Amino acid sequence: MSGTSLDGLDMALCEFTESQHGWSYRILKTDFRGYDEAIRGELHNAIYANGEELLQLHESYGWWLGKQARDFLNGEGVQPDAIASHGHTVHHRPDKGFTFQLGAPRQIAIATGIRTIGDFRSLDVALGGQGAPLVPAGDQLLFNQYDFCLNLGGICNISFDLHGERIAYDIGISNMLLNHLCSPEGLPYDSEGSLARKGRLNPSLLKALDGLPFYAKPFPKSTGYEWFRDAILPLLDRFEDQTENLLHTAVQHIAGQISRQIQKIANKGSVLVTGGGALNTYLMEVLQERLGPAYNIELPSKELISFKEALIFAFLGALRLRGRTNVLASVTGATRDSCSGVVFEP
């Protein structure tokens, strides 16, 4: 799993068991491989690449993913049934009928000698859906003890049951904004939200962020880097302020948008929070304050915080091999549920 925050590659070795009581999981081992500046630069700039450059990067990055998976598995001395690879989203335009994740799964299969499942989003887009978010199918089967599952990655998204159906959508911006605001300080991220905690609110910036049209759209909806580039970066250029104040305002914006969405759905509940943003102590404090005492933010182990998405994409791969539904039309807006993912044999 590689997310929009561009920090690196998450890998999780997982075991799934199905019984009459449903599905259970175990995370046996995890590993994180940080991107060096060259890879991070290639992925960041891939959205501007021409067709030939993009296809070349698709293959070379797929080979790199395969090498990392092979090294990880060799170190553990195991041979799994399959590898499920999300890849790295570079173009996500369901409004134009396509989505594209870098990292050719065939290269992973060749490098590891292991059956690989990839391209989890395209079928849903072809069926008229958003192709995202896909994690809610796993939330429904593995984490249904929580009222809400909130993921704070580069983009924040949420899933929950409503009238017997799983609903999920991208709420809006999260770590992508926070990490961008840290870059002038030479920092990859604001550790525990310490800089944001020191800052003061910029009311004009908060009003501008809250007024972005995406937030007024009904779900199902999803977004990606294009929205950040086209809508948020130009907005930020209009506001000059100290980094601490910009971060403080961004945290207030993110927590405010999340709390408003949750409070629209239910007047109380448990909220499982995962993704890198869950490690931002200040953001969690502000979110709990905005939600109020009727809601309980639950932070799992650091392993699950960091590797839940990798775990669930492994699970989506397992469902694909069993021919089970792994993408929900109630989430994406497609014409039907689907069993998504393309299988590549070594």
C-alpha cells in the first residue's frame, strides 16, 4: 500500500480465517520502506508525465515494489498464497471514467514468483462508480464493532452502516495539507501536532478552506491529489502566515469537517481512527473536543493505525480469490457490487 502522503511503502503479512461467525484476521508481520528522494520525486511528478513516461514508470515502480516484497518475504522465510497490491494512485478521475494506480502487478508477480492481485479500482469506475473508497468492504467484515471507521491519510475518509447498507466517502483533505505546510520548515510532518498546537487561528483561511465546493457535494464522492493541486494549493497562495498558524488552522479545518459529517449521521457513537493522522495528538484532541462526550474516539495499536489499509487490501485480495464481493456499490455509487482486482500469475 502506498498512499497520497508519499512517505513510503506499507507491507503487511496477514492471515484470514472464515468461520460461521464471520471473518477474523491476524497481522503476522509488518514492514515500512521509506521512499528516497528520487522515488518520491518520480511519484509526485507522475501526474505531469506524458504517456510514454507514465508507462515506463508503471513498470519500473512495479519492479521496485516486487523487489521490496521479495526482500520482506525472504526475511520472514514465508511463501504467502498471494500478494495484493494497491499500487500508488496517480490519476483518479472517475468523472472522466478512469483511475490509474502506478506499479504494474505483473512485475511484482515476476519478482516474487507469487500470484499477485492488483488494479482494484478500475472495474468499479467502469460500472459508473467512484472507484473509492474501497476499504469499507473490509471495515464491514472485520471492524463492524465500531460505529464509524475513520481513516486519516493524505485524504480522510469515513465508513459506517446506515439503514442496513455500508456507506463511505472521502470527507476531504487531511495529512496531504498538513505535510505540505510543514515543508518550508524542512519537516516531513508535524510530529504529534506540536507546531500546530503552538499556532493561532487564521479565521480568513479557515473560512476559505471550509468554503471549498467539494465539502458541499453529496456522497458518494471521492477525491485525490488533483483536487489538492487545483483547489487547495492556489487557495493557500492567498494567505501568508507563520507555519504554526497555518498548521493550527488546518487542524481546526480538518477536525471541523470530520465532526460535522459524523454528527450528521448519529448523535453518538464509537469512532475507530487509523492512518497517519491518528498519531497527530493535537488533531485527535481537537477532534474529540469538536465531537463532544457523546462520541468516543478509539485509537488501536500503532501497528493497526499504520497498517490497517495494507491489511484490508490484503483482505480484498483474499475475497477476490474466493470470488466474493469486495467493492460495495452502496459506497461507490456503481451500478452493482463487484468482485474486483486483476490476478497476475508469475
